[in-house]
Amino acid sequence: MSTTAGPVRPVYLLLDTSGSTARGGFADGRDQAMPLVVDQAARHGGLALAVLMYGTRADTLVWLGDPADIKLIPVVRPGGLSSLAAGLRLLADSVRADIARLTADGVGCLPPAVLIVADGLPTDEAGALLDARADLAAALTDTGGSPPPLFAVPAATDRLAVAGLRMGFYPLDTATPATLAWSVRGAFDRLLAGGAG
């Protein structure tokens, strides 16, 4: 990344790829949303984008970089449990490593932003989930006091449970894969605007 363009804001997408996303076209809509999100990130300017996923385990699909350089996001078949804890741990590690790398390269960083796209609540035990959430909160605080993650889930999801995760809530329209895709794009716009409903 160029050091002459000013500071960048790292933005992380964490996608639920668990087995339950195969139902109702959620996985299709999530995948259709990715080009919309990448295009919006590239148009916004000043962003670095990473895409991560979680099922039973978590993994990185696209490493943090200029969204204009993203030509392909690997499609992941739905499978496994919904271990948001695994995803949050990977997020915390990624934020720390990416900020350290950017800083070492002389690139200034604005506070990171995180959008989690899920088809519902996780399957983790509460203790493991809250420990992982605390680790992510510490990583985000270490980087300059970022806003809480924005948790984009179907509108019927229990908002009190989301509040217990100390995340913003964004209700997704899951009527069809196409409406879900545009709803994810709306969540990304809300994230960039700094809003958490």
C-alpha cells in the first residue's frame, strides 16, 4: 500500500460459512454481496479490506489489501458449526498483525471497522464466545478505540442476544438471495458511515 495517500482504515468482513447458511439461499446471497461490497470499498477510497470466514474453524479468504486489487473471493461451501468465537479470535489476531505490518511499512492507520455477516446466532458456549469477544475488543482498543463490530443477521434474530455480544445490530432482508445481497451492501454502507443500530 502506498504511504503517500495518507492513512488507511482497515475494514474486516467476517462471513458465516457454517452448514446452516445453505438453507434459504443465505450462502448464495452472501456470495452475491461480495462484489457489491468490494466495489463500494474501492469507490470509497482510503480503505484496506480483508475477508475472513468461520464455520467450525476460521480462515482468511482475502488478506488485508487495497480493495481495487481484489479480483476473486474464493467461494466456500457451507459446512460445520457456527463458531463465531473462532472467527473473533482470528479477527483479533489479524487486526494486531495487520496494524503492526502497516505501521512497520510507514502506513498510518485509522481505527479498524468490522462487519460480521451471519445467518443467526453462534453455536459456541457462552464463556468461549465472550472470551473471544473480549480479545477482539482489546485488539480494537489497542489500535485506537474502534467502534464495536456491526453484526448483520436476519431481522428475526434476538436483538438482546446480539446486545450481549456488545455489537451493533443490522437486520438483514433475507427474502431472496438478491435482497440479501443488497442488504449486506447496506450493512457495509452503515459500517463505513460509523453507524451501529
